[in-house]
Amino acid sequence: GAIIVSTVIMVRRYRSVSSQVDKTRLRVLTVAGITVFSFALGSYLPEVQQPPLGNILLAIYMFFIFEIITLRRLIDLFEFLGRFFVLAGFAIVLSLIYVILVGWWRHDFNLFLLNTVLATIVVLILFDPLRSFVEAKLNELVFREKFEFTKQTDELRRQMASIIDTGELARFLIGRLEASRRVTHASFWLASEDGLSYANIGFFGAKPSTRLDAISSRPFLTRLAEDRLLVIENMEAERNTILLATEPEERTGLEVIEQIIHTCDSIQSDLCVGFVSEGQLVGFLSVKDERLRAAYSSAEIQALSTLAAQCTITIENSRLFSRVRERYRLAALGEMAAGLAHEIRNPLGAIKG
């Protein structure tokens, strides 16, 4: 019943959702739900003699739906496998603890009851710290490169809190991204004072263009300011959907998407995260991994988004500090001018007398 209800809800959602990436994931989820339901139904047919594969697939699929409901977003397959391996390892460790404390006393009901209560208490005590430990270790072993990258971005975010100068921020961030070996290209872009262009103030990998004109790159900058995130894979999927459209009114956004993809190619970017302050795009970070087309998982994209948020705070602090410093400079000039006028006025008064 739960499978049927969830499948019906996903079909309705598929008809109303606008994102092509979400449409693809919903389509895969719906097909998977129908397949799992068919296997599970086959397990209960008396003439079908098969191992309980349907029930196993049903449990895995229900866990997948549970993760989607808990996170309130559609997760990709890679993220699901990571969560599934973590949960499986955690369940095995808890099961071993329970078996060791309970399994030896089944011949004596009183001891069995006592040890069951004790085992439950031990599991409740160990649940949170053990889950964190198992999750960290399995992520480190199974998804080592991605685990290290997300761990490094957390450390980067803490270290960036003490930086004020934007040039120092760009050098620090680009250097650390290069050392992580998780990206092959990266560039740091900052808006000019008049907002008419964006300058590349730090990069590694293939050299991108040194300046991005705000007028010619308006579709790219507008989309990045609105979404704060641009993934080239999503843009290409959106373009392919428009190309497959049969009605003329459905093909109106093709030129805009083409310009966005062209801008991404010109700055060597597969993923851009924007620095948005008070609704204005003050800069952005561009990364690319030429080894894979769909290179970054949801966790890594989230980690880069947190870096972008910290960069935005640093840029705001830097501009505020510059304004305060300019105010102090003007105040010092005014004080010096008043002192000079006083020093000149004294001998002039004597001469006049």
C-alpha cells in the first residue's frame, strides 16, 4: 500500500515539476517503485519459488523513500549508496552488540529478559556517538576522495573567517582547492566597483578569460544571481529538453541557455557558486573536474555553497573595512588641513599687524 501511494504521488509530482533533473529522478523512482512492487508481489505467489529478493528490494526502496522524505529533496544515486552503506554498517555493529549481550542467555528466560533490557540501554547510549563514528569511517574508506574534500571545505570555511582582504581570500581559496586535488580547474571572480565587469583575480588549471563583461554575459550572471548555483549538466539537460519540444512557444528560452553554456565554457567551468549580497552578485567561484562530466555529488555541491556563503561575508567585510578606512583617511586629511591653516594664519596675522 505504501509503495502504491508513493508511486501515485511521484507520478503527480512528475507532471507538475519544472526542473528537468528532478523530472529524470522522479521518472527513475517511479519505474523503480513499479519494479520493486512486482518483485515483492511475486514473492507471495504460491507457484513462484524464489529467494526473498522482492522483500529485500522493497526494504531498500523504502529506505530510499525515507531518505527523500527526511531530507525534503530528491537525492542522487551516489548520495543514496553512501547513506545506505553507512546505515548498513551501523546496523551490523548494533546487531553484533545486541547478539553478544542477549544471544547467550536464551535458555534462561529471566537472564534473557534482563540482558535484553541491558542491551537496549547500551544501544541507546551508544547510538549517537557510534553512528557518527561509523559514518565517518565508512565515508573515509568507501568514498575517500569525496569525504576528504567535504572535510577540507569545512576546515577552509573556519580559516576564511579571519581573512578580510579579497585578494588574500582568492589566493588562499584557490591554493587550497588546488591542493585538494578534487578539482582540475578553479577561478575566483570579483565584480568591479561600477558593476560593469567581473575580474578574474585568481585561478589554477587552464587559464580562463581575464575579464567577464556584464553586458554580454547578462544571461549567465542573472541566472547565477537568482539560483546562486549553476551546474553545466543541468543547463545541457535543459537545452536538450527545449530542443525536443515541438511547440514554438516551448523553444523560446533556447538562446538564453546557449549563452549560459557558452559563458561556462569560456571560463572553464562545470560548476559555479555565486556570492550574492543584498540581491547583487558581487562575485563567484568556478570549478571544474575534466576527468568526469558529472563530477560533484550533492554533498560536495553543498560544501562549495557553504564556502561561497563565507566568501560573501568576507567580501562584505572587506568593502566595509575599505569604506571605514577611507573615512578615517579623509578625517585625517581634514584635521591636517585645519592644522596647516592655523599655522599659516598666525604669521600672516603678525605680518598684517
